[in-house]
Amino acid sequence: MKPVYYYLFLLAVFSFALSSCQDPTEKTVPVSIQRLETEIFGAKSPNDLAALFKKHPYLKAYFGLPKNTSDSLLVAQLFVNINNQDLQQFQKELQAQFGDLTDLQTQLQGAFGQIKANYPTFKVPQVMTAITGFMGSDLYVSDSVIVIGLDYFGGPKAKYRPQLHDYQLRRYEQEYIVPAILFFISEKYNKVAKEDQTLLADMIWYGKGFEFVKHIAPATADSLIIGYSTQQLADVYASQEDIWAYFIDRKLLYQTRDAEKDRFIGERPATPEISQYCPGGIARWVGWRIVSRYLQEKPSTSLTDLMNTTDPRKILEDSKYKGQKEEE
């Protein structure tokens, strides 16, 4: 698979965003962001942090602790962290970089408004930020609370970065925060047939989730939704006929073995079985293409209809996808 620059302009139509069903009127809802890192770094003793954990009981989940587990060891280590001069300086740098979070707040207000327009029972969660020296999660998303670990999203110029592979670090920049949050939220609405354990079912699940993000935040670049670079998107778009042929020739769509499925749906720097240029998680992208084609074939499909559709084979068949590009 060779880089093909000609297809860069086609990325604008790469994902059909349900535009025929979307109300063009901008919808927003009030969103406030609480700076939890201020409370964390303001703690004068472990007891202050312990009180903070009692005040915000979801923090155990943010730090990956089971609900009924003692947090004493975590509190002790966190207190050591916040008194480390290097982390204190890093915290100040992040505060300066992210500023008052107006852009993030504006994005969330618009996105949550669109979710509520499609799902009237949606309740806007409380949004908080935290800096812990990578002790907590990058993102914690529940129905009621979202915690954003700002230390993870400092980007390539940050003094410290999470210990991840380079291909993963691309997604740990500020502009990826909202698309990642929206994908987490999509899981609640993304209905599946639990008995279907095929690779195709996984592919369609991802495709529906990506379309959810694209519909809720249509101005979001596809690269921010799926985590591929612009060049990777151009390459796979140009080579999708060959990629699709690989899946068909090796009968991968109805594969149910986890190890085999993970080679194409899981996190990897590349998918060398297809090409050294083919990025990891390529089955997720193909799933998105199938869902995109499905929506082109059925333009009256609403977001809720799409998310409620549980038959991946029907979506594939109705999409008429065979590796073709839009202009074909």
C-alpha cells in the first residue's frame, strides 16, 4: 500500500454524518468544569486527601480501585506525588497550557446539546479535571461524572508524557479529549446482539460508535475520531479495495477466535498481514466504512435508528459495501 496524496480531498466525504437527519439549529446545554486538581494540590495532609475521596466517591473508580477497597495506600502515594517539586511544576505548566478550558467547555456544551436533542432523557454529567502524576485514568466516563486526566493530554511538548507507544501517544493531545468522551458515551446507546461474537459484529460496533461521534460533533476531523493520522486515512481510503479483498479471501468477517480477531481489531502499530503501511485496528476503520455506506444507502436513518440496529449482517448487506470509494 503506497501513500496516495490524491485522495486527501476525499476525506471530507469519508464519513456520512447523517446530515439529512440533523437539525441544523445549534443546540447547547450548560456545562461547568470543576478543576479538581486545585483541591488535590491544595491538600495539606493525607487526611485532607482522604476527605476529598469521601467528598467525591467516584474518585475510587477514577483511580481504578474497587468500590469497597481501602484507599489509604492510594491516598498516601498521592500525597507523596503532590509534594514532588517536579510534579508541582508540571501541574503549573499544564494549568497554563489548558488555561480556563473555555474551548473544551464550548465543545462539550454543543455535543451534549446534540445528544440531548437525540436522546431527551440524557442527563448532562458533571465534568471535572484532575492532575495526579498519571496515577489516575486518562478518562473516566459514567452517566453522572466525567473526569479528565489533564496530565495525559499535554501533547508532544509536555515535560512528561504517559508511558505508551508512539502510535498511541498521537491520541493524547487536547483535541482528542472530546471525541474520546463522546465515543465512551456512545457505548450506552450502541445496541448489540450479545450472542454474536464475530469480527463483523465488533467492526460494526466500532463503526456505529464512530458515526455517533461524527453526528454529535460533525466538525470533528475523522483523524481525531479514529486516531489515525491524515496520511494514514488517505492511504487506507485509497487501498480499501485491497483491504476488503484480504478480509473476504481469508473469511475474516465471521471469525470468532479472539486471538485472530484481535490481530485486526486490537491496538497495534500496524497490520503487517495486509501491508507495512496499514495501521493497526484496521477492522475498526472498515467497520466505519460499512456503516457509512449503509447510511448512504438509507439516508432517512436517524441516529437512534442506527444505534438501535443490532444485526451487523443486515447493515453489511444493506450497505452494499465491497471496498468501493464514494465516487464509484
